[in-house]
Amino acid sequence: MKTFNNVIAITILMGATVAVGDDAKSTPAEKITFEDHIKPIFRQHCAKCHNQGEKKGGLAVDSFAGLMEGGGSGEVVFDDGDADGSRLWQLVNHDDTPVMPPNQDRIPDDQLKLLRAWIEGGILEDSGSKAKAKKKNSLAFVASSSGRPEGGGAMPAALPQATPVVTARAAATTAIAASPWAPLVALAGQQQIVMYHSDSGELLGILPFSEGVAQSLKFSRDGSFLIAGGGEHSVNGIAAIYDVKSGERVAAVGDELDTVFGADVNDSMNRVALGGPQKMLRIYDATDGTQLFDLKKHTDWIFTVAYSPDGILIASGDRSGGLCVWEAETGRLYLDLTDHKGAVISVAWRDDSNVLASASEDGTVKLWDMAAGKLMKSITAHNGGATDVTFDHEGRLVTVGKDKRAKLWDASGNHIRDFEPMTEDVLEVCITHDGKRVVYGDWTGQVLVAMTDTPNQKTPLAANPPPVAVRLQSVNQTLTSLQSELAPKESAFDVASHAVAAARKPIDEWNRQIAAKKAESEKATADANAMQTRIGAIDEELPVLTNASRDLQDALTAARVGLKTGAVDLAAVADREQALADALIVLATKRRSRIEAVAAVAVLSKLAADRMAESVALSAKLPPLQSALDSAMAAAAAAKTARDETAARLNNVRVKRDRLAAEVN
């Protein structure tokens, strides 16, 4: 068990009181300093053993410079204003072990508030000090869809259905993985990896793993490949890579003398890393299987291995609590993280590669800032031990442990909810690509899919499916049932379709009549408009004809006077009389035509209005008929949906039946 002597100096005895004014505790804006507030606490309770003269654990707290220098295990506080990331705060607040003060209760809340305020205020030395600009906490995370392939993630097309090993019950759950971009989940079983549709729970296929049991399952960054690490204890160990669509094993690397506990592939799919009981982190060229690195830092079995999503780093954890982060390209050690007090069972990377999460048998899940190389947050997650951890695309965490529970945490490591407990220790967990489902399995081999927001909605998945012949029998029964179910649904759709036709017939007749009435109204209106145009033309002609008649009348009068004087003969008078008579006839005809046209406009306008009124009256009768038609159409649509859904299910079952039958034959 590792010790943290440098932290002993900052422990505060439970019975102590600190002379801090009320304003210091109630006014957040007051400047909290080492000299005025924190140093008296250290001097009273810590400086006897941790001073410049003695420096137990290499730490002195009787001066600001000594405290900032840290002790044998490094710095205990930072000036970034992040209390949660401060080692001092983690231990005195009992967020991590060893808790401080040792063998005592946690220090009083008012003293913790004072200490936290000092850290968040920038660990000021005195009243003249100024706090540095607060750095952005790496826990702040913006979800990203980076890496999502066009069209979504790969899904199995026609995977094998045969069960390599048939068992009465499932073995302990050794590995679970969810595709990052598709509704697909993989479960490890005995000599097999079972693929399920995570939304429907449908068995999509079984990948053979003849080497033994897969202890590690991971999907590639784009979801096109599945990486399985495993084997048989004290016999062999490999890392195998499968094409998700075809189920073909496209590569296998490693030749371990014992099983592989952890395996992963980098972002470019050209390197594979694996580790296990041989305590070596080995990195291979995925294209030809040659070994590139043999990293020997670990002193105990390596339980977990994971590349960062950007492929720059690789993390590995071991049975003795060792947690190492390596440079992926060079194999050089990047960070040696020593805070866990129990085996590191699982590691996981956030999508942005800035944060690493580690789950340990010490019960904690720790979040590590890769840029700063320090612990950001330690979560007391599971009593008895945390066994697995994973991120979703929003930066949320899902963890499981020996308290038989799965738990959901937000991106800052704050608890959101528990999922319903299982009967034994929960060993493995994953969260689906859309964050809507959590899949977790326990020591008995039971695997559940639970809705993230409504954990009581659960679906079981089997890591040990029954033999093909048994599944074929079940599928045939389902097929017969669906065939029986489809016939009445087809009949119901036919009846509903006829009802639609019957409901549409009177509407079509009314619409025909309405259209005819409207056509008559429109024709009458057009004729009235044409007649109105004719009236306008007559009105333009009448003044001309009237003036011409007057002129002829004047000419006739003048001719008659000339007849008396002998200036005009009788024939000329007769001509003028005839011309006037003709003009008067034309004028009278035009006037009569205008009167007839005005009368025609009145008749046509009335006809148009009457036919339009009749069409409106007919339209008023349509709503009840349309309502009846809408109801009939809705019923027909529902019947069609029911028929089509059953037909689709029937077709899917037929496809499944044919595939299973081919496996049997």
C-alpha cells in the first residue's frame, strides 16, 4: 500500500478550532490568504512535525514557500483555482484515500469551506497577493461527433449464426462493448462473441473465438471493426480484429503464453496493443503482426489497455494499482499515476482525449487531466471496488462495481442516478452510441440493457445463446404465429380500403355537382362581362349617331327652305329625308340593343349568383362526408401500418429462418 507522507502535514485535528471571523465564513468575496487564515491552522496542528527543521515526508507547512514546494510525492496544491483537482482537498474532503486526518472523522465543514475558498481563490500568500487567471477546468467538455463515419456506423450484414459452445448457463461477464456510431453491442462468451441490436435486442450473429474467452472487447473509432483480446489462462493469448459487417476475422496479433486481459487498436488501425498476466505492454504492427514495443514498467498483471481517441497516448493499468500513460508512437512513459490503492481494472478515454478515467478495486473512479498530468477528480463510486468505466459522446460516465450496481455520472463526475442492482458483482458496462441505453453484466453472466433515463425499463441479453437448431425451432414457431397474425390484418386492410372507397363516392358526386355549378356561374359571369363590354361600345356610338342625326335634321330643314326659294329641287330634299330616316333607324336600333344588353347583364348576373349560391350550399354538405372519409382513411392507414409491420417482421423472420437453416444444413 502506497503512503502519502507529504499529505500528513496538512491534516487538521478534529477537536481544533480556528479563530476565523464570521465575515471570513460568510462573505465569499473576502480575500482568503495563507498568512491570515491558513498558516495559523497549519502552525497549530501540523508544523510540529512538518517544519523547515524536520520536514517529515519532505514537506514543510510553516511557510508559504515550503508548502508550495511540496513533499516527496510532489505538489499538494496548485494555483489554478481548481479545488477538486487539488490533492490536498481530495484527501481532507475524503474524496480519495488515505483520508486525512488519519484515523479520525473528517474535519468540520466550516474549516473545509475555508480551505476550499483559499484554493479556489488562487492560494494567495498574503493580502497583497493577486490571483492568477483561473484556468478552464478540463472537466468542462463539449460533446463532439468527431470520428463519426458518413452514413453512421457499420452494422452486421450476414454474420454466422452457429453457436461454437453450448452451455447450460452463462459464465461470468468478461467483456461488453458498444459501437460508437451504431445500435450494436458485443458480448463475450465461451469461444464466441455475440452481437446484438442494442435497440431491439435482436441477435445479429455470433463471431467464433476459438482461442478461449474474450477478456476485452473494443470497437474501432469508426465502428467498422471489433477488437477482441483474450485466450485461455496459462495456455495462449491473442488480440483478434473482426470486420463488423461481414464477421470475418481480418487480423490476429500476439502469441502470449497466457490470456490477454486488455487489447486495443489505435485510431489509424495500424497498431495493436495488448497486456495480460505477463506484465508486459506489447505493441504490434497490425498490418504484419510484428512486435514494435515491449514495455516493462508494470510489476503485476495488466488488466486494461486503451488508446486515446486521437492515437497519441495509450493507457494501461495493473493488478497492483499501477496506472501508466505512454506515448503511442515512441513507447516512452508519459505519466506514471500512482494514486490508486487497489487494482486498476478499467481505463477509458473521453472523446477529446484530454481526460482519462480509471476504475479501481479501491472503490474509486479517477479523472485525470492529460495536459496537466494530474488528478482532477476522485469519485468514491462503488463500495468494495469499481470494476469498469466508460464515457459516452457527451462526456458522461457510466461505472459498475462490486456493490452490484451500475451508475451514471455527468461530465464533471457528479452522480446522476443508479441503475437497478443485479444479483452479483457487476463486472462490465458500456453505453450505446446515442447515450440512451446502458448495457451491464454481472458475475453470474446475466446481462441487462436498461434505458438511461428510465432504468426500470430493462431487456436481458444472452451471452450463451441456445444452439442453432433450438433457435430455428423457435423462429419457425414465430413464423407460423406471424403468418396467422398477418391474414386477418390483410383482411382488415381490405375492408378498410373498401370503406374508404364507399366514403369517397358521395364526396366525388357532390364535388362533380359543385364543379358544374361553379362552371355555370363562371360562364354566366363571363357572358355578363362580355355583354357589359358591348354596352360600353354602344354607349360610345350613341353620341356620334345622335349628333349625326341632328346634322341630317338641320340639313333637311335647310333643304326645305331652299325648295321654297327654288335653290334646292325636290329630289335633293327627298335624299335628305331618306338619309335622316336611315340615321334615325340606326340610332333606334342601337338604343334598343343597349336596352336588351342591360337586361341580359341582369339575367346573367343573377344566373351567376344563383349558381354560386347553389355551389356554396352543396359545399356546406361536404364536411360531414369529409369527416367520414377522414375517419375511414385513418382506419385504413392504421390497418395498412399494422399489416406492413407484421409483413416486415414476417420477412425478417423468414430471412433469419433461412440463415439458421443454412447453418443447420
